[in-house]
Amino acid sequence: MKKGFCVSVLLLVTVLILPTACKAPPEPAQFEVLSLDIIPPTVIAGDTVTVTARVKNTGGSDGIYTATLTVDGAQVETKDITVTPGATETVNFSLARDKAGTYQVAIGELRSSLTVKPKLVAKEVELKYDNDKPYEYLVSVDGGWLVDFLPPVTPFTIQKIRLFGSRGSQERTFELEIWDKDHKVLFKEAYPSSKFPIGKSAPGNENLAAGATWVELEVPNIEVADRFYVHIWNGSSFWGTHLGADSSVKNEHSAITIRTTGITKEVESWGQSNFCLCWTFLNWSKPKVNWMIRVVGIVMVPEE
């Protein structure tokens, strides 16, 4: 009976020990990069973005994942994170690029694009259609002068209007207007004609622009994104403002205006009645006239 009892105990111990002895060890840590995000995905050169990856441990053991950040295939930085079985951890990198372009950013098997735009700086630009020569003629119109401009880059911020001219001996006023492409008034201001010097020209002078000069009028940073117009209203006064006209360039932008019942419109057919001062250009036609009106503004251009 004692012998049978020992055998029974031995069998029980064997049954209890065998399952424990045969239990498989836990699987090693296995990692999967679930997502890769670049925030923000588009920046200006020199700005910093955050690159974020979510890493999951699909194995059965704790493990350390070495996250390697690459840009266009080149290693930039590494970070170690501990991830428990079945858990997901996040790893963050800071990244900046000084040159504009599109970069391929990767962590593990995942890739994403980073767009870097050039840094923009303000540049002053002068828009003009006259040739800066010759200052042969000054014209006083019975109405107004109109010039349309097309910005070289948009948006374009108008800051100054430049006018070449003189005035008569009596004090008058003139108006500056800036219109959008639909002739909607964006800016309007009246100025004394004393902004200009008194002209010294007279019939028979070789230089009708004697005494004239450039005058600069500041405007309050008007932003335009399309064609716009500069309108100088002289009214019906010979003694008012006289603007320069450059006949050396074919006119494709200048016009004369009149006002009827408060509405300003372009004059389609030019004639002597349009001019108050017509000493040498009674036979001028529209293609021969460029009003000496210029615009100074700011555009944003890539930094060199």
C-alpha cells in the first residue's frame, strides 16, 4: 500500500510539472509604424515642423524601438522608445529646412512629403509706361487723365503715386483716384495744385516742360490683385495742373476722362476740345500720348 501511494504521488507530480515545463516562451517584441504625420505639411524656409510617428508593439515582450528619421533617404536623427506588448507609443521629431523644395520624410516604412516654400521679402517696384524722356510736352486737359496698370506680381500693395508736371499761376485743386478693374473707387483724395511748381513754359518755348518736376503722393497701402487704374481729375481749368506726356512710346494705357452727371467715363474720340493747353499737339492722336503717371508699390519676392 505504501508503494502504491508513492507511485500515485509521482504520477501527480509529473502531471503538474509537464505543462509548465512545455510552455512556450513569449514572442519577442515586434514593431509596426502605424502613422506618420508632418505638422504643418507646408512651411516657409527656416520654419520648424513636427514629425510624429505612432509605433505599435505587435509582439509578446517589452521592447525598445529605435525610430530613425530620414529626409530624402539621409538619416537626420534617432530616438528610442519603450513599447509594451499590444501598446502604441508616439515619438516626435522637430525638423527644419532652409531651402525651398519638396522633401521626402520617412520613419520606418512610412513616408510623407514636406513642402518648403521660399522666404518672401518686400521689394519696392515702380510701374510706368513713359520712357522718362523726353519731357517735351505738358498737357492740361478739360477733364481728367487716366492710366491703367497691371501688377507684375499679385498681391501688389500701392504705396505712392508719382506725377510729372507743373501748375498755372492760380491756386486750384486736383483729385487723385485709384480704381479697381471694375472702376470701383478704392481711394480718393483732393490736393492743392501747389504740390507742383509754377510752370515756366510759354508758346514758342523749345522746352514746354520747363519748371516741371516729379511730385510724389502717398496712399494708405492699397492692395490690388488685378488690373487697376490711376485717375487724376483736373476739371475745367487751364490754370490747374499740367501733366507731362511722353510721345516716344506708343500709348496703350493712357486715356482722357470727362464727367457727366457725376459719372466719369473715358473720352473715345480726342480733339482740340479735350485740351486746354494745346500749343504743339493739336494733331496729337491717342497712340502718341503717355501720361507721366507712375505707381510705386510693394511686392513679395523670394529672398535671394
